[in-house]
Amino acid sequence: MANPRAFISFDFDNNESQKIYFIGQSINSRTPFFIEDWSSKSELSQYNWQQIIEAKMKKCNMMIVLVGRSMNSATGVHREIEMARRNNIPFFGVYVDGASSSSTLPPGLSRNRVIPWTWDGVASAINQMMREGKNY
């Protein structure tokens, strides 16, 4: 089986550099997934953004939410979590940018579904999620 494709959800205003770093490091890791960077490169109307992002998300096997320190203002992440749930796309979170278990999470992402950023941990979460076929 080919490596699963992951959609990356992140706070565009605060964690774009962590997203770039995460994607770059994933290329050199032995993690069993492939990231397609489908971030919007231009400003879109809310309706267009939602249509485009949801269509891209449906082409993925899972979503990884990069959880930074400012998730309370990340309305796009909250909407992406709703899209993933609506489309039965499994997802989990990874702490970035100094976020930790005391950081605010976006609505819809349970604390027990967020892990520290280690490639072994990410690989384990992906493997478990793909075996179970449900949200990790």
C-alpha cells in the first residue's frame, strides 16, 4: 500500500513557518505519509475557500493539525476540523511553536488526540489511525 496522504491544518497567521518546517522535515523522515501542501496561496472569499479546501481534503487519507500557541484565534483550523469530521477524515494534532498540553486547543480537537512533535510519535499515530480507520 502506498503511504497515506496527509492534509495539514495550521494557523495561517501564526504558524506558517512551523508548517513549512514540518513539511520540510517530513521529507527527510522515515514517517509513513506524504504531505501535499495545498495551503491557499491567495486570499479567497469564505465560500470559495471552503469549497476549495474541502475538495482538497477529500483527496487525503487523514489530516494533521499543527497546534500552536494561538489556536483560540485560528477560525480556519476550526472549520477544517468540522470539514474533516463531516467527511469522516481521521485527524490528530501535533504540538508546534512551544505549544504544550496546557495550550488552548481548537474546538473539535480532543487533548488526548494531540502529541508532541517527534517523528516516531507522528509515525505511530499515523499507523494507528490507518489501522483503526477512525479519528486518532
